[in-house]
Amino acid sequence: MNMKIRKLIVWPKDSAFPPREVVFELNKVNVITGASRTGKSAIIPIIDYCLGSSSCSIPIDTIRDYASWYGVVVQLDQDQILIARKVPAGSDPSDEFYYQKGTTVTIPPVLADRNASIEDVKHSLNEMALLPYFSLDPDEASQNNFKARLSIRDLMGFVFQTQDIVANQNILFYKTHAHEHREKLRTWFPFILGAENVDVLKARQRLQVLERKLNRLRREFEKERAISEEWKSNIFGHLMTAVDYGLLEAEFSQSDDPARLLEVGKELVEKSPDKPRVGEAQIQASNEELIKLDAQDDDLASQIARIKKRLEEVKRLKSGFTDYGSVARKKADRLHLSKWLTDVAEHTESCPVCGEASHSNALSEINKISSVLKEYEDEASKFQVIPTTFDREELRLKQDLEDVIEKRGALQERYDRIVQKDEQARNGFYRNKEMYIFLGHFRSSLERFEKLVEGGDLENQIQLLQQEYDQLKPLVNEGAISRRIASATDKIDELMLSYLQHLDVEEKYRQSRPKIDIKELTIKVRGNEGDWHFLAEVGSASNWVSFHIAAMCAFQEFFASLPGSSVPSFVIFDQPSQVYFPKIPLVEGSEKEEDFKSYKDEDFYAVKKIFKTLSESYSKPGSSWQFIVLDHADKAIYGDIINIHEVDEWREGKKLIPPEWYTDLESA
């Protein structure tokens, strides 16, 4: 994407001062040279912050304390865009943005109100970069951030080389020390290289959806086909069951093909009865009749119990009467002396008891004894014959008992007949119920079997989805994509080698082409033994910074050759000379730094090679990129190199934040 940095702006907190503007050339190597602690290393964090970073790494204190807004003007093919963002409140990045787009934008002297949010800005930049509007995960799973939609933020890895990265042997791309950024860049690298386009990504996403649907439908189809096979293996038994129910008269055999069995099954369904012949009402009526008979039986049983009890009482009374008469008769037999004593007393002169003749009143005494004995004899005579009342009562009770038992027997016969009838009705009902359940299952199975025999909806769906899958599959030819990735990385490798020819690296690295590893996001070099090694295994910081410079130049040249790259066409390097001039001493008694020419020639010319390599990249066909270098190095090194534009020199009190912004406040 043809997107370069036109201006960087800082608005002061004190509106009495105008905004601080830093203006860049578009197609040149822009250099801001200066001493330490002048704000050079704040340039990348400010631009990154304005381009929608979710965090803020702008240095604290002066650069934040005396600023109110930060802004950047980016140049597109035809338009300019001013993106300004309010200074963060504490450690929290601001969501207040000012957004202005036009052929030429005007820098407001004061910014007070927002007109956009971070999401608005990122959405606008994503649209300008023509980034895909979808993620690589068809489910849009929020937990899978690696496959989330590609954002302009992810492409910042190609444009910022901060001071801690520009000569880093372990990290090649900005912010890829964070796992999330690293994995997302790896995931989207084929698209960034042009090996995949939006059509391929959409096709791949659709293929993933189709694969899941096809797998699900095929599982369902196989399951139903297995059910169908089981159904076919048992359909003969089902049809024979229908014959047992009297529902089917058609001729068929187990050897008939499925179509014939299907035809017989359809005939069964068409001719099956609609209503059962025995209903629950009939069974309910029988149950109510049985309940009534049970009540009558209970009543008869109670009558029988009462009669038996009465009969037992009569028998017990009769037996008692008989026993008492027997005792009385025995007493009478023992005491039947009244008449004998009277007769003896009348015909003898002596006493019949003691045998003496001198008792003058013996007869009267004997008569008294005889009268008492006569009473016992008369009482015993009363029980010699049992009254006929007992016999009549016993006979009546026995007859009543026989009558009630006979009634109960008749009732039991009636009960048994109803139970038998009810059982037949119940069996008939349940048989009909089972028959209709069978018919319901049979209809359902028949419909499914018919669909399977005739192809079915599932098979049609599978065929349609498979046709779509087959049409899309050639678009996502993984072999072709791999070849395009290899071709792209080969070009980048060749370009890196061409830039390494002019940089300060060991001679062997100018002879053997390095390799960009898009999986590990690093550079590999070939060792003396011919094996590949990561950049981290290469010694010397001069080699590391040279590989970083060569890689960023190679990427920009490669992206410029693509018909529609989404990567912005600028790169900012912060302090690439640090490996040669780790600390620039000041001239004694002055704030001016020591002249770079006082350094050893080899270090001086090594740094000069960096600027010269960046400059010579513009001689390449189609060069349309912008480099910005923030460094201690000054014109003594790059002054005679073409395509170099010195933006500003921040020395002798000149800084990113003008001293008057804070000196006046401090003095006040």
C-alpha cells in the first residue's frame, strides 16, 4: 500500500505555542540526527500510537507532560490523512481521536474535541489497505486470536525497527516478541507475501465449512444407511408380523429385492385399518361390573359368616341343655328314694333309717325327706326330653346357609365369566394397540427406507455440497500455494543477498544467499559446513544490524513488486549505528558531540554503508518506498550520499519538544 509519513505533529498543552511539526520527504531516506535525550526514539512510539496501537510506549515525563495531542499525516496515492490522538491519561491509552482526510489536510492550531475512536481509525486504515474483512476461522472463534481478521496493526511489524530490534539477533519484526503478534503474523504471512489472495482465503474458509457439513452429513448418512441395512434385514420379519395381525395378504419372500419389499410395505400401510376394534371403553365397562360383583360377594360372605355364627350358638346351647338334663337324671336316679321310704315306713314298725321302733314320729320325718327327694326327682324329669325349638332353629339356619352359599357360587360363576371375557377383551385391545404401534413404526421406517432407496435428501445434500467443494478446491491448491510461497521467499532471499553486498557483513554472507523463515519469523544463514543456522547463532552485532537492514529493504522492494500489497511503504530505523557508536561522547566543555570522523575508519565507513545501501535502493526499478532513520550519525557520514534528506538536527538545545514549552512553565 502506498502509504508514507508526511508529517509528525505534537500539540502543546499550552495553546499559546503552535504545534510542533516534523516534515518528511516521501521518496527519500529521511534522517533526523541528534544527540541523546532529544526525542528521536519517541518518533516510532508516537507514530505507532497515532496509527491505533492498543498500548502506549511514548516516553513519559517531558514528551507526555507538555503535550496534549500527537498526530501524524500519512500520504496516500491521492489523499492525505491526519490522524491525531490525545495524550494518554496516566498509563491508559486514549480513545479520543481526531481524523481528517482530503487532498491536502490542514493542521488545526488547537485540538479540543474528538471526532473518531480507535475502532474508527483502524477500520478506515484496514479498508485503505484492502485487508480481508473476515478471519481465517469460519467460526469466528474469539478465543482463536491467531486466525482473527488481519489488521493494519499486524503489518506494523514490517515498518518499525526500534532501537531494541534493529540489531537484535532473536527478533526480526516489531512486537513479535509477544506470542499473540508472533503467531498471528505467522498465520497470515502467505497472504502478506501474495501467495494467497482474498479469493483463496474465502474459498479456504468456505471449504472448511463445507468439510464440516459434509463430514456431519456423511456420518448421518452412514448411520441411516446402517439403520436401513438393519431394517432391510428385518423387514421380512416385520411383514410376517403384519401377516400374523391379519393385515397383509400379498405374496412375498425373503429373497425379494428391496424395491419389492418396499412395494409390499406400501400396500400394508395403505390397507391397514384406521381404528381398533376393541377400545378402552369396553374394558372399562367390564372393570366396573367386576367391582359391583366384588361388592355383592363381600355382602354374601358377611351373611355366611353371620349364619355360621348363629348356627354355632344354637348347637352350643343345645349341647349345654343336653348335658344339664343328663346330670339331673343322674341325680334323680341316685335320689329316687321318696316313694321307697314312704312305702317302707307305712309297712314296718321300725324306723327305715336307724332301725329302731321307738321313734314315734318316724313316719313324719320320713315324709319330710321324701318330699325333698320328690322335688329333685320332679326337676330331673323336666330335662328328660329336649325341646323341639332347638331342632327347628338349627334346621332353618342350615337351610339359610345352603341358600347363601348357593347364591355365592352363582355369583362366582358370573364373576369368572366376566373376568374371562374381560381378559379376552384386554388381550384383544393390547393386541390391537401393539398392532397400531407396529404400524406407526412401520410407516416411519418405510418413509426413511423409501428415501434411502430413492436416494434421499441427505444424499442430495451431500452431492450438492460435494459439487461446490470440488469447484472451490482447485482455488485452494496447497501445492500451488506452497510453490508461490517458496517463489516469494526466494525473491526476498535474492534481494537480501543483493543488499548484503553493500553492508558490513562477513564475506561469506555475501557469497551465500540467506533464507527468510516465515514460520520462525527470522533469518537463516548457511554455515561453513553447509547447514542452516538461525541469525541468533551468528556472531557480531554488525552482522545482525546488516541483516535487519537488508531484510527490510528486501521486503519493501518485494512488496512494491506486488500488484496490491497491503503493507505500508515506509520503514523507520531507530539508531542503526548503535553497534558501531554505542555512545557518542561530548566535546569537553561543550554540549556538542565529538565528530564522528574521530572514530576508526572501519566503523565510520560501516555506518556510511548503511546510509548508502538505503540510498541505493531507490535506484531499483519501481522504487516507491520511504525510509526514516533516527540516529546520532550526522552529515559527516551521509552528507555526500544522494537521496538523503536531513529532516532536522536535534542538537545544541533543539529537541522534539521545544524547550520553551517547559522552560517558560518552570520559570513561572
